[in-house]
Amino acid sequence: MAYDAIHDKMKEECGVFGIWAVGKSEEAANFTYLGLHALQHRGQESAGIVSTDGRALHVHRGMGLVAEIFNAETLAKLPGGAAIGHVRYSTAGASHIKNAQPIAVQYAGGAVAVAHNGNLLNAESLRAELEAQGSIFQTTSDTEVILHLMARVAPEGVAPGSTAHHAASVRAALKRVSGAYSVLFLTEHALIGARDPYGFRPLVLGKLKESWVLASETTALDLIEAQYVREVEPGEMVVIEDGGLRSERLDAPQRRRLGRCVFEQIYFARPDSILFGRSVHQIRAAFGEQLAKDHPISADVVIAVPDSGVPAAIGYARASGIPYDMGLVRSHYIGRTFIEPQQSIRHFGVKLKLNAVRSVLDGKRVIVVDDSIVRGTTSRKIVKMIRDAGAKEVHLRISSPPTVWPCYYGIDTPNRQELIAATHTVDEIASYVTANSLGYLSIEGLYAALGEERLGYCDACFTGNYLLKFPQARPAMPLRLVGG
Ligand code: SF4
């Protein structure tokens, strides 16, 4: 399954977490375990932690959810005061332990582990070049390309194993890659974090007493009671050692044109996160308010497709004056068994996850708010479910523009032909999902609600305006390189 077909959503591919504890605390792996737990929504197929006690790197990775992979016994085997961790969602064919991260290796510069969120666009050509020079790859992940590039660097005037050597190798490797990366490196003596110059994927910096923390989202900081300090800036590299934190730029001046993923604000990030310096919940509610202005309709009740549609539905209700109620209830107890069901039970997928509340919907004109439509199959089932619960009318409102282009920057999307909005008009989609009306947030409405310039964001999956070139033909699996 190339994406989350039951829920008909594009999928975030990875989350990263790292902690550098000043002093000799042995807690780093435990904090990382908690941090990964708070980032579980960013990847559910594999997870891993690499820790260091200053003498060696210690690794544990596995397939499954964070709570399934780690227990007191495995965490006890990850000693030391610093660690990085990774959660990963993989595409078909690449769901294998060998692609789980962090990847830990020994190279001329010493021991290093890497955890990556994003997707490198020139990974295939770099890999071909490196293989021609004799490199042997252990994974099909693009992330490993960074390690091989690091191994080819011979920085002058710095001792192998020193932080200066590692930092110079990282700097040189990242100069050669193009694409989306929020990436963490752990050595025996330092934690290094970097974000690509466009800032496609998020990365935040936090502080827990004297320890520095790096994480994909602030929810990971909240869980361990760390303070949010700031974002790692697009194009910034931070090097954290016992002596403190040092920041440098990977590119020359800070560019005005950024590519922060606007879909993180719409759907991927948790609503309790501060993302790109803003409250995700507040922004989603503002999308809903704008949607109510752009696509008003007379109705009796506003409901959400839970959980991701809730903030926008609250905003829609607030702006329209129509009461918000809980018309759909989500089951939180679906195991991963149902993430990839057999065809015979796939029909029940949506019903397993959602159920309609007849007392809210019976005899009502209903506005149902969701964050996005990918193929439309789930929306159709949800509209039917609402009608079956007695709704007189069902008006579907989407708090993002139509998704018409695939993502190449670290989000797993189906082929363009499978994106319903790429091949159908809004009226045709409304007819397919059997809604009385359908309204999407416009791209202008999106930025009006954000209150920010388009120059700060990537919106390529809505506009086709790709900020970085990508290979024209994606090779068939399993050769496709997938991001972390
Ligand atoms: Fe995000 Fe869409 Fe850009 Fe991908 S193409 S980075 S999902 S806004």
C-alpha cells in the first residue's frame, strides 16, 4: 500500500528526536523513547534508538510501534547521556528492518549514527556515482548516501574522531545533496542537527535543564517537560557538545524563499504542536473560519471527521454561527492489523475507525469538515455513513485546496492518476462522494488564514510549483530510494 488507503490520507514518512545531556545521566535512551512515542503519528512501521556513553554507540531498532519495540530490558542496553531516535513509515517493498533508522556506521572519521526525516532528490544519481567508486550500500534508503558522502571527505587539520572532523564531513556531505532533510547525527562526543535550506520538514530545539533536545515537533518536548527554545532555521546546522551549542549556516545568506511544508500545518503535525513558530490548532481553526467565509451554506450542525478535521470544524462553526457537535466518533483501539487489510475486509475499514452518532445527525442538514481528500473513497463512505444515520443533507467542506500533485519532499503520496482532484472537477468529486455540495479552501484562502506570504512555504501538492527539481521517472520498487 503506497499510502494510508483506509484513511485516504497522505502519510508523513518520519520523525526524529535527539538529546544531548550535559553530565553523566544514563537517562538519554529513556527520554528518547518518550520523545519517539510523542512522534509516533509520523511513522508506525519501524523505530530505533542509538545512544552513546562516550565510548561507543549502542543500537536497537525494530519493526512496529515504539511501545512494541522497546521495553525496560532493551532500554537498559542503551546506556549513556546522549541518544538519537527515529520513527519511520515506509512505502511498499521498503518495509524492512534493514531500512529502519538510525543507521550507525564506523568510518574514517569515527563512529556516527544518522536519523533523517525527508527525501533526497539526487540520491539515485549520487548512489550510482558512489557505487561506481566502490561504495557498498546496506540499505535502499537515501539516508545512507549521506554517510557514504561523509566517508569520502578528508577534512584537513582536524583529528579523525574529533567533533570538528565529524562536523566538516557532515557539512561537505550535505552540500552535495538536494532535497528535504531534517537530520540528526550522533557521535561519541556530539549531537549534530541540520535542516535543509528550504526547511521542508520541521525541526525544533528545546532545553531540558542543562540538556539540549532536538525533535521533529514540540509534542516530543512537552512529553519530557523540556522547554521549546526555537526552530532550527532552514539551512542551519547546530553542533551540541558538553561545551555547549554552536550554530552555523550550511548555505550562504538566509534565503527569503523557503519551502516549509504547508501540509504539516493542514494535517501531518499534531494539533498540540508549535510548528514553524505557530500553534497548529490555532492555524487549523483559522483554515476552518476561512472555509466558512469562502463556502457558506445553510445547515443545522457542523461536524468533523475526527481527529484531524476537528480544529477546522470548530473554526467553521465559530465563523458560521452554526453549532458544532460530535457527529462521528472515532475508535482509538484499531490495531495495526487493520492498516493493511485483505480486500475482503477492507470494506469495513472506515466503519472500524468511525461511527456516526444518530442523535446528532438524524433529520439534520449537516456540514462535515475534513482536512483533505486524496482518492475520495473514504469521503464517499463517510458521507454514506452520515446519510445512513438520518442526515437530510450532507455538505462536505475541505480545509485545504484540492490535492493534485504528488510530493517528492518526504511525504508518501499515491500516483497522480489516483489523486481524484487531478482528474475530476469539484462538481464531479461532489457527485462521486454523493455530497449535496463540496467546497475546498482556495490557495488564496489558505494563505489569508495563515497570515503569511506564499514565499515561506511549499504548496507543490496543490499547485505543482515544485521548488526543487526531481527525477522525472520514479523507478519501480524495490529500487526506489525512500526517505526517512
Ligand atoms: Fe508538503 Fe505538499 Fe510540499 Fe510535499 S508537496 S512538502 S506535502 S506542501
